[in-house]
Amino acid sequence: MAKKLFLSCEGIYVGATAKPAPDLYTDGIAFAERTGRLTDWRELLSLGLEPDSVSGGFFADKASVLLNFVQRDPAYHIITFVGPDRYVNRFVAGQNTIYMLADGDADPNLIFYPFAAPDWHLVFEDMISKTLAMLKDIKDRR
């Protein structure tokens, strides 16, 4: 009778692994809804955070404040604008990055990049039009 040999691989890394494919969004509204991106300036103030932009963005000098906040409250996570025009659903350290706070799906493989869409020029035109309308609205109310 032949003996069977069993090898234990406990604690040993065996085989190849693959990174999960990124989940690419070209629709900013769908990305914001899934990630739960917080854009209301007043809501961020009520959490004890003061954003650097009207849309809820934080510059790199406030990265440590955001990291401390999400460490204290795991219901929130950080979205990073890594540019050009690309958001990733995780913290990425950098000098010229913008951070946003979110309270939805924290999957780090979610990416928003509108210029991957075949109709990116229409999406870009819509974004510019909405931004100009918002700025006009702000100006008219002063």
C-alpha cells in the first residue's frame, strides 16, 4: 500500500494572487451616491470639520485631521482626488491632492474617471455648465 504524503502550507504564501479589477465609474452622480460622498458644507461643519471648498473638499494640509476623524468614526472614509479628473475611493497621500469625506461604500477599488466615457465631452460640458450656474447663484445672493 502506497503512503500518501501531505504537506502543510500553513504560514507559507503559495500561489499567485490577482488584484481585484477596479470598478470604474464615468458618472459622477452614481459614484457619489455609491460612496456616500459628503458635499454639504454645513453638514461637514456640524461634524467639526471645516472644508476648504464649497463642494466639501479638503486640501492636503488637512489630511491628518481627516485621518484622525475616520479613525475615530469608522462609518466614514476618505475619497482622494488624484487628478487629472480622477477620484479614488481611498486615502492616497500627496501634496497636490484634494480629499473628500464619505459615509457610503468604502470599497477601495471604486474609481471615478469621467473621461473614460465615450461621451466625455458632453459630461464635461454639463459639469462646466452646472459649476457656472452654481457660481452665478452664489454671486447673485450676496
